[in-house]
Amino acid sequence: MRLHRLVLLPVLLITGVSAAQSLYSVLGVTKGASEGELKKAYRKLSKKYHPDINPDEAAHETFIEVSRAYEVLSDSETRAIYDRAGDEGLKRHEAQKQGSGGHPNDIFARFFGGGQQQEHRGPSIMTNLEVSLADMYTGRTVEFAIPRRVICDHCHGSGAASDADVHACGHCQGQGVVVQRHQVFPGMFTNVQMTCPHCAGKGVRIARPCPKCRGEKTVQIEHVLAVHVPAGAPEGFEEVFHGEADESVDWDAGDVIVKVRSRRHEGGHARAGAPGAGAAPGEGWSRKEAGIVGRVTLSVAEALLGFQRNLTHLDGRTIMLGRTGTTQPGEVEVVEGEGMPSYGDVLQGDMYIEYTVVLPTAVSESTRARLEDVFGKPAAAVRDEL
């Protein structure tokens, strides 16, 4: 029984302070008070209420509250927890430090083995982010926004309109649990500790809900994050933002997991022009692992007699292509070392140019005659190719 009292004492102490007023109010400072202002306020109040100076019992209780408030707010870690999650966050933090998880069942589990301190973390969020293939080729930092629930900055997670609207539960006396007597066998009874049904185990009751969050303790915002996409990053590249998911007074925020992919360009042909002409970078390119694929359309004359083309690469450079001989429809030309940049243990890729030949929709009689002079007349007999 002594072990229970030692473990629960810090939690009950926090509950007693929070039911009356905020820790900042206890010291008589604002939320943005500096370290020097906190120290000055503590010195002033400790001199006034110290038991050696003021023997009054009420002064002694006030001195305990003042000391506790300064202990929390003078430490950057606990102050950040209090600012983010209020008294509930502090209670979780205290319970984790004691190694109990804040629940008597955790002590039982630890005593009989198998009970380890579990961190209360909220769910993680996975989201997909599409960027241009040019961004994945050159590398870029991209900002994006997601909806996120954060601790209400008006009530600091208490859900109450003001500190005065938070009262200790009269049913459980602020402990969050009640003890009920149950009969096991005739003449044999046992005491069972249960979550208080009146306050749902919180130990406090709220008279008026917070006007900003309407008692929900959290509000929704548009949360902006920035993901750095390194040059040559693979499709499905992941970046994890630790502790950036939804906040709650009941858990530590989970992670936001971002998966980055290139979006497919509408059209599907690499922008090409005559020598000296330019085109927008990144248009029409697609990706195949470390390689990039472009498609160039040729006329019949270009396919037969040769051509010269300028392709605008993903980084804006001009890649010159040219042939003096024939080019077959569907033929693929490889330009070595012009694919995606190396990333990790993946080497620099190559560029693949696929040629498409467009035939005229109709041929005039004069053109047909000239073609027959060059290629000869087609055979009149029907040939079976299969």
C-alpha cells in the first residue's frame, strides 16, 4: 500500500494545483515569462510563504504549490510539455518517470514480471506527395500542408473556459478512481479499484467548456511541413516528421510519414525542337528506375533521310540528337549517363529515346509515282506471312 502512495503522490499533487489555477497564475506571471521573471517571482513568493517565515498551514500549502510551479516552469522540457499538453501531459510525464504508466495495473504487471513502461504515442499519418520529375532530378525542398489537431492554446488542453472552471471531482476526490466492495463468496468481500464514472478517470470536472475548442481540448489547423527531395531520389522516397501528427492530452503526437512520387506528365513525348529552339524542362519525360525515357516523333522523310533535334533535359540543358541514316519505328536510342543522378548505392542512369514515325494519312498520285520509282511497285499477288 505504501508503494501506491509513493507512486501516485506526484500525480495527485499536480491535480490539486491544476484544479485551482494554472502554474503561471500560481507564480503570478504570464505565459511568455522569461527565466529571470520566473526566478524573481519564485523568490518573492517563497519568502512570503516559506514555513520558517509563515507558520500558517494555508501558507504551507501555497508554498508547496509555488515550489511545484517553479519546478515545472523552470525546466525547459517540463515547461514545453505543460505548454503543449497542460496538466494531463504533466501527469503522463510524471507517471512515465515513476515507471508506473499511471495505472495500478502497471504496478501489478511489473511486480509479477512482463510489465515494461510503454510510451503513449498517438497514431501516425501517412501521406503521398507528388512532385515533378524535374524536382526529383535536380533536388528541391517542397512545402505542403496537412490538417492537424493541436492542443488548444486558450485552455492548454484542459477543455475549460478558465482555470476557475476546473474543479476536482467530488465523487473520487480528484483521484480518478473509486473503490467498490464486491462479494466474492458468501462472507468474503474484496475491494476493486475502478475508473471513476463521473469524471471518466480524469479526476476533474469542467463547469464551463472552453469557447475556442468547445471542450474538445484540441483545435484543427493547417500544418505546413517542408520535405527535402534529394537529387536522384527514388520513387516512393520517404521522409518521417517525428511528433508532427495529431496532438492530444492523452498521448504524445505520432509521426507524419511522407512518400514522394513523380507525377506523370500529360502527353508523353519529350519536347523537341529544331536546332537552336528551346522547350520547357521536364515536359514529356517519364522514369524507369534510374533511367529517364523520352519519345520523339519523326516524319517519314526524317526517318529515311536523317534529322537533327534538340531535347530540353530535366535540368534545362539541351541534348542534341542527330542521324544521317534511317531510323526504324519503335527504335530506342541510349544516351549514356544522362539518366537520373546517382543516389545512395544506385549509379547514374541512362537516357532512353524511343522514336515514333508518323505516316501521312493520304498520298497523292504524283507522290505515289515517285515512291514507286524509288521502291518499286508492291507485289500484286497476296502473300501469306503466317
